[in-house]
Amino acid sequence: MNDTPGWASPGSAPSDGQEAGVPRPSEPIDGSGPAGNWSSTQPPAGQWSPPGTSGPGPGVPPPTPGWGGRPQAAGWAQPPAAAKPGVIPLRPLGVGEILDGAVSTMRAHWRTVLGITLTVSVIAQVTIILVQRYLLPEPPSVDPNATGAEALRQAADSMQSSLIYSAPSTLVTLIATLFTTSVLTIVISRSVVGRSVTLSEAWTEARPRLLQLLGLTLLLTLMTAAIMAVGVLPGVLIGSAAGVALALLGFLAATAVVIWLMVRFCLAPPALMLERQSITLSMRRSAKLVRGAWWRTFGILILTWLLTLIVTLIIAIPFGIIAIVMDGNGMGAFLTGKPTDFGWPFLIISGIGEVIISTITYPLSAGVMALLYVDQRIRREALDLELARAAGLPGYDTRS
């Protein structure tokens, strides 16, 4: 076990072989004799009392009070509640517990979470605003009365301008997500075992893994782009009505493949950060953890995306309306249907809204991914025992 509490050492995940601490079938349980032998000292045989007798027979303990004060036979008592040293109970988690654990981490470690998300969000939005204002070209004018080849040319120019305009913000958002995900994954891993961590400590631990996390993100992005190109390009090259239909079918097929792969590899970032594995090994670990639970993982990711979308709309719509109203030029162009040329008031107000959205959604997304990784390892590798030992709970072996 490495220096990160409760995580497997690099390259030696318990799911690749026999779980640690579980005796093999050929091993003696008590170590006193060959495998399969019973201990020399056996308890006395229990006695059974037929129905209607006044009490239990010799050797049978009296009934114990069960749940709700009702008598309950010995051996059928309710199992004790799972230990909860941190933000989640140490047992397989439900969907609500994963979401609640992400929110609880934000509340319990709000100084660290707010410090990283707010700082990164402000820097990212300032960069995006400056690039959009000073470096990007003006959007091309579109004639609404154009027809035929001219309309197609203007549509192509408009699409190209939109791609160029969105590229810097996409790149900056990607870098910001890398920073926040790396640091917040460390914070969440500590919060699971009830340990606090400062922003400097989390950054020190996450910094050596940033380049590998960037490489993993770029690899997944290139995989997505290549799959979409393979699906759409044949139909585009044909160029006729049949080509359009083929491109649409290829797009749908490529989208299905991309979704399947992204869910399969969604646990690679926390595996890379917490197990300190390479890019390829972290992808293999994610595929192994998701195997047999693809639909459950997909449902949790969709639910998280919907919650993020709701939060985004709740915040973005009011700030967008205020930004348009405060920007006189942009408001006039918006009402007359002319190309909008928003000024500083619009950019600043909408940027503040984006900062608030990022400050809320970054920890939620990172928390769900990290806790989903923990949940799958608890289900497949009994990670809860390692976490309990890392938390120093009584009754667990503290030897590493």
C-alpha cells in the first residue's frame, strides 16, 4: 500500500488476483492442521425445543430483543451499521449516497474546495474574456435573404467562425477541469477516511500526476474525434442525398461507440490519480471496474449531467438576461435581429455567472467520479476494509 490512504499500490490492484486478507480454499483457517480439518475442540451440540414448550432447551441462548423491541432469535440480530469515518459509509453505496457524499465533501472541506475551484474559475474566465475580446476575429455577417450557393457558403463560413470562436474557451475549460479534477480527487479521497487536507497539501500530492492526466484527457479526446470522423466522413465524401443519410447513420453509430467507450474509461482519471498508475494501466483498471456495471455507471453519469445542466440553467439564464439588458448595443442588436456585438458589460456579467457555475459544478462532477471509483472498488475488492484500517477504526488490523 502506498502513501495515499486506502488505495492500491501501483500495478498491484487486488482485483487482478486473489483479494488480500482472504484465505484461499486450500489454506487452514486456524493454522493448526491440514486444510479442511476441523478444530480438535468443538462446541456442544445444541438442543431443539419443539413448538409449544415453555422455554429454550439446554445449550440454546434466550431470545434477544430485535429491531423495534421485538424478541428475536440469537444469530438473527440486525447487522451493525457500517462505519462512517468520513463523508460516506464504508459499504457499497447507493446513487443518492454518492451524490450526497460529493455535496458533503463540498460542505466539510469548503475552504479547500472553494479555494481551488474559485481561483481556477476566475483565471479561466478572465482568460476566455480577453481572448474573445482581443484575439478572435469578428463573426462574418449573414444575409438572411441569400439563397442557393451563397446561402451554403455563408452557412459554411458561419460554422467555421463558430468553431474558431469556441476553440479557445474549450481549451481553457479543459485545462481548468484538469487542475480542479486532480486536486479535488485528492481532497475527496482524504474525506472518505475523515481526514482534512489543505489546498497546498492537495496540490503537492496532485501536481506530479498532472502531465499524465493531461495525456489521458488528450488520448480520450483524440479517440473521440477519430471515431466520429470514421463514422461521418464516408457520407460526407459521397455528397449526395444518399451520402447525407449515410453520414447521419454513421454519426449515430459513432456516437453510440463513443458513449460506450467514455463510460468504460470514466474511472481512469481517479485510478490514475489515486493508484499512481500509467495512462494505459489506468484505462485498463477503469475497464475492469466498470465491467458488469456499465448501465449503472451510465445512469449515474447521466444523472450527474442532468443535475449539472439544471444548475447551469438556473444560474446562466438570469445572468444572461441581466448581461443583455446592461449592454445597450447588444440589446439593440438582439431585438433587431442584427449580428450581436456585445461589449464589456455583457462579457463581465456573463463571466461572473460562469464563475459561479464552475465553482458549483466542478466539485460535484469530480466528487461523483471519485466516489463512483471508490464504490466500485468496495464492491469488487473489499476496499472498505482498507479504508477502515486507514481511518484507524477500532477492530481493524492497522498493519500496512
